[in-house]
Amino acid sequence: MADDLSLRGAQQLVDEWIRKYGVRYFGEMTNLAQLMEEVGELARLFSRTYGDQSFKAGESAEKIPEEMADILFVLICLANQSGVDLQEAFLQSVQKKTFRDAERHFNNPKLRV
């Protein structure tokens, strides 16, 4: 696998994996539920790593990268199913935020430390 994988490349990689190993995509609603489940698993690890809760036996912050990757995989499945080019959508999102927030965060006293 390439070290410099683009979002388009990731979408293609997931599509190839689904066709080879997954038989077919799960339905969109199933994948949306899977996405929420994976986000919950990441939230659980964050609440124990950075929040006030403690880890249970067998839990570890070392799984954070795995959970983030699981989220990305399911998100890519949803993008593939709905015809979204994540690379283009991401670039548009950054452009939107840049235009909208060009001065906003600099002028936020809550961000000054």
C-alpha cells in the first residue's frame, strides 16, 4: 500500500476490498449505524484517555488509531455508496472554512492562552 494514499485512492482501495472480500456493501443505513458504533468506540477510548473515566481490564489507548481507521473505512463505504468524491468534498470544505473563518478564530478570546 502506498504511503501517500489520496482520498480518491482510499475510496478505490475500499471498493476493491469490498468487491473481493466483502461480497457487497452493507446497506447505507447499516453502514450509518456502523459508523455511529465506531465513533462510539473512539469516544469511549477518548473518555478514558483524556477524560475522567478509567480503563477497564483489557482496554487501552493504543487502540485509538485502529478505531479512527475503522471510522474512516465506514465513512469511505458511505461515500462510495452515495457517489461522493471525498477528496473533492474535503477540499471544498477546507475552502469554505478558510473563507468563513479567515478572521473568526484569531478574534476569539477563548483561544488566546
